[in-house]
Amino acid sequence: MATVELTTANFDEVTEQPGIVLVDFWADWCGPCKRFAPVYERSSEKHQEIVYGKVDTEAQQEIAAKFDIRSIPTIMAIRDGVIVFAQPGALPESALESLIEQVQALDMDDVRKQLAEHSH
């Protein structure tokens, strides 16, 4: 599956659905972003059950500001509408695969419980 361009118009709709959404925050002028793009694309072809989104931080400054993106590329993993991972830096393919496995293995009931405990 090809990547989905995320904008202020569709970001919430795409990221709040059940399942896993990976988000790549990038910009056209960013060298590491360009080097990471083929890794991200290959992963999207391998994991058809995951939505791969891309946010152009130049065109979508509102989204970048909302998530306080200060360094790109930044990879964010969202599962069932909950941000479970966010880290700046281009990931090597093996690290991206490891991240996907960890996100797939999460017990989302436990994650929600922990979030609820921390919000009190």
C-alpha cells in the first residue's frame, strides 16, 4: 500500500481509526528525510495492514506545531487512536521493523489503563 498524505483535513480521521498508523513527519529540503523515504515505502508494501501516513511539515505547519515536531524526520506510531511512540531521526529498516513488532504486540487495554492512571 502506498503512503497516505496527511493534512489538517484528514489527519484526525486517518489516525483515530482502529489499527496501526505510522506517521512520517518530513520536508522536501531534509536530506535524512529523503534517505528514509525508500525505507518507509518498502515497509508500507510489506505491511499492508498498517496505514503509512506522511506529513509534509512545510505544507502542514499546523500539524507539526500540534505535535511539537522540532526535528525531522520524526516517526510517530499510533494504535487505535493512541500515540504509542514518537521519536525524531531516520530509522534503519531493522529498527522500523522492530518498532512495528513492538506496536503490534502492545496490549492496548493495558496502555489505556496506564494512560488513565497518569491523567489523574
